[in-house]
Amino acid sequence: MSVEENALPVQGAPCWMQLMVRDLAGAEAFYASVLGWSFGRSTLGEGYSTALVDGRPVAGLGVHARDRGPATVWTPYFAVRDADLTAAKVRERGATVAVGPLRKGHGRAALASDRDGAVFGFWEGPTPAWAVGEGSAPARLELLTRDVFEAAIFYGEVLSWSGADAGDGVEIVYQEERIIVRSDGRPLALLHGGAVEQDPDPRVRPRWVVHFDVTDAERAASAAVDAGGTATPAAPGPGVQGPGYVIRDPEGGLFTVSCRADG
């Protein structure tokens, strides 16, 4: 994680987005072509770079440790005050802490998966000035999960999410068959059901889904195919217009793009 601008994010809020890959130079070239990103080095060393738009941090790309071969997945990180306590909560609730907490630059990070296998991370320390739906950060985060209410309880307990009437911090709002995670009335993430744990298609297995806004979704999809990825049409989410696409990068990392409402 890069810390070009120090900020202490709200407990439980998404605070960063990361992709671990085998070929960092190849991943940089792909995302530069598809999303128009440039890249700068971070405090985490040569094996990690920060994606930038107009000089502002968007996400992090890093290289897998050579002795590990995990799937290439976009992973949201959530801010916590105590990484050790959060790791204990994850384990107590039957989920898995795969890595950490480890010292990384100016903070401490851990990588985990929830009880249905969706991968997420948590971070203790300062972060860039970054928030879902603001600037060039991801426009939306969604959790596709087997049981949305069970997932809300799990993340609520682990990340200290509260009910809508609990005051400051991150709150969860139940709305029919989905759950909205928000802070100060601003949506941060959406939780919804329908995932199938053993489905061969990774797009419908439990996972966190990252959505990026682009000015031209069709151009982004075409660029992805030209750069060795794939692009599949998908319905755009709320608040966007025009076509949407699920894109798979050359290493298998999945994300979606859709046009900005003002695009």
C-alpha cells in the first residue's frame, strides 16, 4: 500500500484495492491500455507499484511471493485499528487468515477469506486519500455471496460495522434482499446473494467484485481483448449508463467497467 498522502480512514471502511500478479510489467501494460493508468513505485519496494490517474493513487499492483501461487484476484482492504484483534475475530468466526498481519511500509496488513471463500484484506495504519466512489478510485464494491445476511453478520462483527441507528462509523442498511454498507450516508459497498460456492465460473462464486468507471466502456473492452484479456457484456449497475463489461485480465483477474453517468 502506498502512503503518498497520510490519512486515517474510518474503521471498517474500504481503504485500498490491490491485485497480486506473477508478471508486474505485463499487468501494468494491460491496465495502462484498458483503464489509462500510469504507475509509480511505492514505499513497499520494487515488487509493488501504485496505479495513478492524474497523479492520484487508484490501486496497488504487487508480485506474488515466489513460493506461493494464489489466484490473481482484485482484493479490497478494509481499515482496522488493531490488525491482531481483527485477525483473531476472523479465526474465531470460522474464516481464514492466510497471510499476516505483517509490517508493510507505514502500516500492517493481512489477507483473509470469509467463510464462503471471498478474499479480502485489512490494514492498520495511514492510507492514501482514497475512497470508493470518489475521484478515480473504484466506483463500486460488491460482495457476491451465498447468504447475504450471514455475510453481513460476519463482516459486521469482524470490521465493527453497526446498525443504521448506531451513530458514527460504518453502518449496514437492510434493503429487501440486499445490504448496503455506508458511512455518513455515502454508499461504500453492496452485499447481495446468489453466489454458488462450487460453480466452475468464477464470476458467480463468492467474491468481492470491483467496478471501475470509464468514459468509454466499449473501448475499454476492446483494449482488454487486444491486450490478451477477455470481455463479456454485463448489465450496468445503478447510477451508470451505457454498456457494462466483465473483464478478465491475462492472469485471470476479474473486474467490471461501465460508463460514468456524465460520460
